[in-house]
Amino acid sequence: MALQIYNTLTRQKEPFVPLREGRVHMYVCGPTVWNDAHIGHGKTYINFDIVVRYLRYLGYQVLYVQNITDVGHLRDSGEDRILAEAERTRLQPMQLAETYTRRYFRDMDRLNVTRPDISPRATGHIPEMIDLIQELLAKRHAYEVNGSVYFSVREYPEYGKLSGRRVEELQSGHRVDVKDEKRDPADFALWKRADDDHIMRWNSPWGPGYPGWHIECSVMSTKYLGQPFDIHGGGVENKFPHHECEIAQSEAAEGTQFARYWMHNGMLMIRGEEMHKSLGNSFTLEQACAQWDPMVIRFFVLQSHYRGPIDLTDEAIEGARKGAERLFTAMRAVERRLLSAPQGAAAPQSAAAPQSAAAPEDAVAPPVAELLTKGRTDFEASMDDDFNTAGALAALFDVTREVNTLLSAKQPLSARSLEAIRAFYARLAGDVLGLVPPAETGNSGLAPELIELLLQTRRELRAAKQWALADQIRDRLAALGVTLKDGPDGTTWSLA
């Protein structure tokens, strides 16, 4: 099945066909860097990280742009979020923005979220915003009043096509300051006049001021991706008014479609309630990563479909921890078995290539090849169905159950079979889902590779009849929490 994406604009799943063969241009609304990213941001950017990763897995060359909003995102009161926080903390606005931009990327790195190819700052694109506003004024889709410029929604008949809202139903006061100077309460600001004491201000044809929030994303997306581009993503809370306004001003100015596929991810709830500081249930990604392993947070997010809400509870996180550990335990077991496997086998063949019954001893065993082929097919079928990560995880667990059975069997797996299993996990669990097991050091503080090196040294000492030195390695490893077990097939180890 070809990849299907639920398009919010058309309200249905559609086959994904990029504008340019083999290439995907994708834009996702980034954070407003006035404070630390919270756990809801984690869900959003993990969700869209999966989209980028899977598109690349399918062979597309993806150009991924995610902006940084460092000016223009207004509260309902009309205050700029960056400016308000800068005044509260007595910091320069750009000092504040740069601090939280760095912390945002630090948090995304912890969650193994792929960094965008381009991360444009709003403040770096003021001239382009002014150009777009002038174009809208020339085409009579906007008007200037007292140094501010507003988009006239009644001059754009298609306003509301993304959210389904009609102009007549709109109420005033959606993230923008409502003033009598606007012709219609639904009109939104493209440029705001700056008062004399306003720190963040730029010169414009209409006097000193600063841009509105919506105009920023229209400019930054089309500057790097062109118009139209393939995919525009963001949180469901941005569907109206932010994304609706982006469409209106971009298409009114250029006369062409803005973005072809619109994707919106569902909200993260905290014990059944929306996350709000006023409810005392809001916490940052830094706090979350201090409490739980970042890969457990990522696994928790991937257990649900990106379009649906997800409820964060202690029980849900504990369930995710157990699920992630089952997967990671199998991945580590394969790594350990490979490290102790005889060396010198030829390079592994593809996990999807079954071997004959008479295959050589170091070939991929037919049951293993069949298992991995089915696992990959099931995984891709789920991901092709609008990035269904829950189904993809289920496919991985089906394979993991059989892998555990094969690892516990008396007949050892060949090096090629183990390598094929490892490659399967690395490609699907690692490259696509971004799930990387935390380094296993246990109580020993030793990496598995170092333990295997010590075991190899011990084998060589035993072969040279240096029994005392060999026993010394065994005893020192035992003191570090590593138990050795000698058997007819060699020596195995486990952590205490």
C-alpha cells in the first residue's frame, strides 16, 4: 500500500504524491522561545520527527523547515510573549530568545528528535514580511490604520476552509488585540504599530512596528520551500486561527495554493485535563527528562496515533517503561550474542532474502529471514496508513516475541542471522522510530564491548594454560557485577 496521509484541508486520507518526484518540502510551526519547552511540545515534535524519518526511509529527499518564533506571537491581551517575559526577567528580548532556543534544541536532542534542515528565526525575515504585506495592500486584501496593517478576511472568500469556520461565526479576540481601528473583529494583524517605549521595533513604510504572528510562517515557509510546498504541520490548537490565517494571506498574495497536505497532531492531556499552568499540571521537558528516561517518553508518545490526544498519567508512563524495556532487552540480547559469536563470518545478506534449506552455517536461517520479512511488511503497512506508530510498534513486538524464542533455543543462531536481526532493529526501531536503548552498563559500569574484550583475553589465557590470570579476570568481573558461565559452547555473561 502506498503512503496515505490524512489531509486536514480535505478531511480525508489521501495518497501522498509530492509535487516534485523523489523530493518532499515540509514545514512545521516551531516554538515561541519565551520559556522552556513543555511536555506537550515533546509530543508535537516527536510526532513530526516520525513523519520526516519515515519519508526518508521511503527514499524521499526531505527538506525540513521548522521556524523559531522570537517576535510577534501575541497573547490574547495583545502583549508580545517574548517582550513580556523579557521585561519580567529584565533581560534583553534577543538574550531571552537565544537562551530558550538553545534549551529547546537541547530538549529535542534528549528525545532524539531530528534537527530541522533549516531553523529560520522570525527576526531574521522582517524585510520579506514587509514585502508580503505591501503585496497584500496592493491587491486590497489588507488595509493600514494608524501605523498598523490588518488583513481583511471578508476580502478573501475562502477564509475558513481549513477550520470550517465562517466569518459570520467568528468572535473577536483570537490571539490578537482587538481595537476599534479594525474594520471587522475577525481581521488579523499583519503589522503592529510600536509605541515609543516598545523595545522590539523595526522601520517600515507604515512607521516603527513589528510583525504579526501569522505573517511570519507564511514568509519563512515559502522563502525556503516555495509555494506551493508539500506538507505543513503543527498542533491542532494552531489550526485556527494561525494556520487559517497563513492560508488566507499566502494564497491572497500569490494566487496559488499555499500547502498541499495539512497535518495536525492531537494534544497531550495530563490526567484527563488540558495542560495549563493555572491548573498546576504543566511541566517542562527538562523536568520530564529528569523524572523519566527520554526514550520512555518517546515510546509513550509513539504508542498512540499522532492525530489523537494522549493522556499522561503515572500508570501510562509505567506501561510505556515496561514496553520499551521489553523491546530494548531483546535488542541488547542480540548485541551481546553477536559480540560473543565466532568472528570472521561474511557480511550479512538482506533480512528480506530467505535462504535455502541447504544454506551454509553462517547464512541467515530461513525462519529468521521469513520472520524479518513479515515484520518489515507489517511495520510498513502500519506506517503507510497515516504514520500509525502504534501498529508499527505492534509489528516490532511480534518479531521480538519470536526473537526471544530463537535466542533461548538450544541451537545457536548464526552470526548472519544475528546480524540480520540487529539490522532489522537498527533500521526500523532506530532509524524510523528513533528508539535507541539507553547504554547498558548495569552495576558494573562496563560497556558490553569492554566485557567481551575481557572475555576474549580470558579465553586466550586459558588456551595458554594461564589459569591464575584467567581466574583473576573472572573474579574481578564478578566483583563488578558481571557473572560468567562457562559451557560447552563457550562462555556467556550476565549482569548481577
